[in-house]
Amino acid sequence: MLKMTPMLRQYLELKQQAGSALLLYRMGDFYELFFEDAQRAAPVLGIALTRRRHNDDVEAPMCGVPHHAFDGYLGKLLQAGFRVAVADQVEDPATAKGLVRREIVRTHTPGTVSSTELLEGDERCFLAAFGGDDESHALAWLELSTGTFEGMRCDDARAVSEQLGRLRPREILVVEGWDGWQDSWPPGLASPTVTPVPPEQFSPSAGEERLRRVLGVSSLRGFGLESGERLVGMAGALLAYAEGTQRGSLGHLASFVRRQPDDALVVDRASLGNLEIERAADGRREHSLLGVLDSTRTRMGSRRLRDWVIRPSVDLEVIAERHRAVAELTDDAMLLGALCSALRDLPDLERLAARVGLRLATPRELHSLRAGLDQLPAVREAARRATSPLLCRLADALDPLDDVAALLHLRLAATPAAIVGTGVIAGGWDPELDEQRQLARGGKELVAGIEIAERESTGISSLKVRYNKVFGYYIEVSRANLDRVPQRFERRQTLTNAERFITPELKDLEARILAAEERVVARERELYDALLGDLCGHSPRMTASAGAAAGIDVLAAFAERARRWNYCRPLMEDSPGIVIREGRHPVLEEIQRSPPFIANDCELNPESAQIVLLTGPNMGGKSTYLRQVALITLMAHAGSFVPAASATIGLTDRIFTRVGASDMLAKGESTFMVEMTEAANILHHATPRSLVILDEVGRGTATFDGLSLAWSIVEYLHDEPAHGALVLFATHYHELTDLASVLPRLVNRSMAVKEWRGAILFLHRVVDGPADRSYGIHVAQLAGVPAGVCARAEQILATLERHELKIIDAPTSGGQEPGRLERIQQLGLFRPASEEVADQLRRIEVDRLTPLEALNLMATLKKRLSNED
Ligand SMILES: Nc1ncnc2c1ncn2[C@@H]1O[C@H](COP(=O)(O)OP(=O)(O)OP(=O)(O)O)[C@@H](O)[C@H]1O
Ligand SMILES: [Mg+2]
């Protein structure tokens, strides 16, 4: 048994409450960490590890941080994934008997950060809870810093994983002892802080009660939630955890939004990366889609724009409303200008509202909140001139919150001090505070009066009244004048050149000043808490207004971009299909100075051009073209105009992208296995409403394996009615171009090049028909591969082309060069059509076909048989 000191006992008790969180134990001006906590935190904080001797038995490793620098250190710990429990002194050390009582006043965790200092502008910070069984899964997420509180039911772990990939939560709650969460965690995503909680926290009935209480409703049906469903349990666990860690109110949480897995255009995490939505391949944000699109003026606008782009809408009405609003702003430069200037410098009201709702707002944050509220009427005024329905609605939703602003003007000092107690409450609000301030200030004036009076009575003109922490107020007389010091002065301290004295009168005044100052501090604290209490109730209104301002900000940013880069308003249609005239890549056209960007058309439709097979030389522009079509589709769904002369975009449910090994090399992450896993995902989940981008699929393996896979993937997407997505497939396998002769909805296009004096010129133009050769060796030449090597490569190529079949097959008879189709047939890639047709018939689930689909299928099969003849 260890010997205990009272402090050690208290520490260990608190540590037990803190569980696996680090415990920061307040001692004087420091927060100290002991034992293993100290050993884990010291290297992260970059501070020295020392030891503290508690008694003969116990000597603990220790490290500490000064309390005034706490925020900076906290940031580092959270960044490193730690949870941090803060134990503060909860009674006054001056009056406490024995050891000062300490309690855990708050637990900071990576997924519940709300401080505006610890979060970047559009950075999101989600806490998530999920779980499920064979039947169904549920996933809920909460962002305390904005009051976002949402969730969805998912069919399987994969759907959970997909949503997690978009959210990228920093922290997840899981049932104690369950490590199944890893099955749902998106591969490649950095591991979150995993916080185990007892199973009863996930109980739907406890969750229901908690949701009703916090959200202030009597039934959850208004949020689309059913009693007893797993999702309620997940949402409840989040609330329980937030309440427990914050130890305060969650006043800004006003609703729960139930999402559906299919209520947005789904772009999975891999595709977000492939399309360079958030970051370019080189890691730069400026060269990503968001980087060029986001000219919002506020942080909440920036977050909202990101939401719209990452979860584009699939509701034609919502999309049309956004397009209409952007059109109005694009046409009306005056209105756009007015909105932009009204929004300029508007602070992050959404996060400030959250801080108020959590009752954690600092005086500086309230100061900034007040400035923001003062600006709202101008935003509303400007927005009210709009006539498009969405802008009108946003203007109406933008509550100018005059009353809240007035309250802040009345009660918060014009320039509040940083710390409560030192001047944050406005004068004239509270008579008691004013009086105590007067006393404190008046006392100081009296002190100044004493100095003058004592100079006169002693005749010492250099006599000074001063203050320090040790002696309080004192009179200082220089050595030369000591003989003139009267009896009533009591000596307190002797310095080299002077002596210090006190007088009863001075001490009496000092006591009065200190008492008044203490009362000022205490009264300010009370008044500040009361102010936070009164503001807290308004926090949902502030959140709503901030949301409206964010929406206006995004629409204005879209309009600005559309004007500046000549975007067009896309026409949205319910039926699948894409027609783009003179489309451009939104990022490349901006960042590439030379050569100038070449616009290209695109036509995809389920009837005659379901699959476009794109061939052409390296560097021809294939990947760029593929991405550009996907980006235009995505931007249109987000509500933005698009970089094209005109565009008609059918409603799309998912954008899949698979970028083959060669194009992923830069990221150094791809293996053939990953490539095939992603391909499998596409083949399972693509629907006729999906857009599938396949860039060099199959390249990561032996040529013939890759070619065969690419071949069968294209066939599958073409022939399986349930998975008949629109497909853009860029490839170097020229053999594939022959597929056009057997797959009626597959068309060949290629990147045009010109040969000029032995060099090749990339025109970056998409033209009909397959490319006639690969030009790989030309590109090698351009890249500076020695001429000898290139010449030899030409020779080898010629031989290979002549003898290709000999590599794997018997020599061809008669030495005649076989036609390409014939060659492929001999390679065994091309099974007899009758066998294919029989195979397909076997796979068909007759009762899942509509009569129309059945008819179409018959036609296709018949055509295939006739091709064989
Ligand atoms: N439409 C265009 N207008 C102007 N320049 C373009 C265009 N498209 C592509 N480029 C330029 O060509 C370069 C190569 O494009 P891209 O990577 O798309 O070629 P690729 O055909 O996919 O090549 P590879 O076969 O090697 O993957 C781009 O980096 C860009 O600078
Ligand atoms: Mg490419």
C-alpha cells in the first residue's frame, strides 16, 4: 500500500474520474501533469520532464504549463489526439481549510473543439458515433463549434465508411471494448481519437429523453426520428458526451437534421482526391476546385460553399433555385457589389453563436459578435433588393438581431478587456459596479492627494507615494531627505538610496481600495455570467442568421466567379445525359498561362453514347478532359454556374472515379489491389444515373491482364442494365477501340495531335474516332530520352507489332498480318458472341426487368449475334 498525502489522494481520485484523458491539475499559476500523463505529454508539448516527491514512497514524473499560456498548449495536445481534463481549484485558497478542493471543470477533446482560436476558417471538427449489425447501421455527427447536429441510417458498413470519409471526424465514440469500428473506417484516412463509452450511453430510450431535453421538443418526430431506432441512440450518445465534457449548456443546438444516404450527389473520398476538389495533387489548396471557387467573404460562407461542393444537391428544385439566384447576381452587378461589401469583414457569427450557446464566449468573442451583429442590417438591406426566391428567402431568414446587439451595446464595454474582472462590463449598466469602480478610482485619487499633502507637510518635494505587491502603498523618501521624515512615518524597507515608509492613513485607504477592487472583480464576473446567460437563449437565432448570411455569401461568390470567368448557367434535366459545349477545366484554365486552355465539347447519353472511350498520346489531355467533365457536372449540382459555353446536365446520383496507377504515381499511394477494389466498388454500385470516370484502369498489372480487365469492365458497364452508367474511359490500350464495332452505345473519341517535322504537337482537342497510334516513343523523345534509345525502341515496337501473337500464341500461319479484330479474337479476349449472349441470358433476373428494358436488351443481344455473322 502506498503512503498517501492528501494531495496525492485528491489527485488520484480526479485522475480516476478523468479516465483515459490527461489530467491537468491546477497548482498555483500552473497546470501540472503527473506520472504517465506527464511522460506522454512532455514530448508533445516540448517541455522538460521533472520529478515531484510526494513522500518517501512516491516520486512522480511531472511537467507543467503556466495557466496563462494554457490555450496554446491545449491546441498541441488536441492536435496529437489527446483528451484533456482540467481540474481547477473550486474554492478560494485564502479561505480554504486544509487542501483546496479541486474539480474537473471541463474536458477538452479533439472532436469537441469550439474555441475560435483553435480552429482554422473553414476547418470542420466533427465528433461522430456509429454502429450497427447485419440489418442496418446508424451514424450521427455533431460539430459543437457550429451547432451542426445530423445523422443518417445506412444499409451497410460501406455506406457508413463513405459518409465518414466526407466528414473526417476527429473523434469517434464507440461502445467500450468494440473494435469493429475499424471495419467502417475509410481506408487511408488518418485514425481518429477513439473514445470508448459504456453501452448504456447508446441506448435509444436514454437518447430520446436527452434529445428532447436539449433540443427543447416533446417529440422527435419533427426531426424524422422514430422512438427506439438506433440513430436516436447514436445522437443521444453524442449529446451525453458533449454535456459531460463541456459541463455546461448546449444552448445553440436547436435541431437535429436527418440525412439520407442518397440526398446528395455522392462523391466518395477517393474521387474527392482524384478530382482535386479540396487539394490539388501537389497538396496545394490554391490549385484545387475549392481553391478557385471560394471567394466567399466570411468563414461561415466558406464552410457552406465547401458543404455545397462536397455534398451537391440532387433536388432539381433546390439546384434550380440556386442557379436562379446566381443568375440574378450575375446580371445585376450593383446588387452583387452591394452584397459583397456588406459581407466584407463579417466575423464568424456561426462559431460565435456556438460559443455563446456553450456559455464559453470570451469578452473578445463578444466584442467581435457585437461588431458582426452591427453589420447584419446592412446585409439584410442589400439582400432585400433581390427578387429571386432563394435570395428573398435568405434575406427574410436573416434576422438582424437588433435586440441582441442592443443588449451587447448596453452591457459590454466599448473595448472590453481580455479578462473578466478587469473592465469588460460597460459603465452605466449596473449601479453597484459603477459605485465600486468609483470607490476604487476615488481611492486612487485620494492616494495622489496624500502625496501632495505629505510633500507640503514635510517639505520634501521628491517624496513619492508608490505601490508594489509586497508592501502595498508606501511613501518613498530619498536618503538625502531622511532627516526631514516625521515621527508618524513607520519605516518598512531600506534601499541603497532611499527608505520606504507607511502611515496609518495610507494603509486605511489601501484597504478600502483593495476591497473595492475585489468587489469590482466579483461583480463583473456576476454580470458577465448574467450577460452570457441572457445571450445564450438567443444563440439559435444567431445561428440561423449566420446560416442565411453564409448562403448569401456562397451565391455571391458563385456569381462573382461566373462573371469573371464567363461561366454559363447549366440546364438541369431529370433524365441522365451530359451535353457540354466548349467546356473548360475550372482550375487549369486559371492557373495555366501557356499554352492557352483549349475548350472541348462532351456528349454522353444512355441511348447512343453511353460510353466514350478516349484514346490519344501521353500528355494529350485525356485526364484533364475527364476531370473537367466530372467537375462541371459536380459544380452544376452544387448550384454554381459552369465553365462552358452551354451545358445540359442530367441529374446524377454519384460520380465515381478510378484513376489508374500511372496517374496516381505522383501520390505514391496506388497499388493494383487498391485500383481493383475501387473498380469493384464502381461495378457494384454504379446506376444508370451515375457518371463513371475511368482513367487508365488496368495499367497497374501485366499488359494482357490489364487489357483483359479493362475490356470486361467496359463490357459489363455497357451490358448490365442496372449498372449502365455514363462512362468516360481514357486508355492507352488501343485494342479496346475495336469494341465500338460490337458495343452499340460505345463511341471512340481521341485527343488530336499533329505531326510536324518529326515532332508531335498536342492540340488538346477532342475529336471523333480512335487515335491511330500511341506516340509514346515521341513523348520519350520530348522528355530527353537519348536518341539512340528511342530509335532502338522504334525498332522493338515494330517487331512486337509484327509478332505480337507469337508472344503468347502459336505463330500465325501463312505469315499474313492479321487484322486487329482477328488478332484479338485469337488472343481469346473475344469469345464467340453466341456464348456471350447465352451467358448474359443466364445472368438476367427476368422479374427485375421492366418491359421496356427487356425489349432493349433483346435488341442489343440480337445485334450482337448479327455482328458475328
Ligand atoms: N484542353 C487543354 N488545353 C490546354 N492544355 C491542356 C489541355 N488539356 C491538357 N492540357 C495540358 O496537357 C498536360 C497533360 O494533360 P493530361 O495529363 O490530361 O494528359 P493525358 O492525356 O492524361 O496524359 P497521360 O496519357 O500521360 O496520362 C496538362 O498538364 C496540361 O498542361
Ligand atoms: Mg492521364
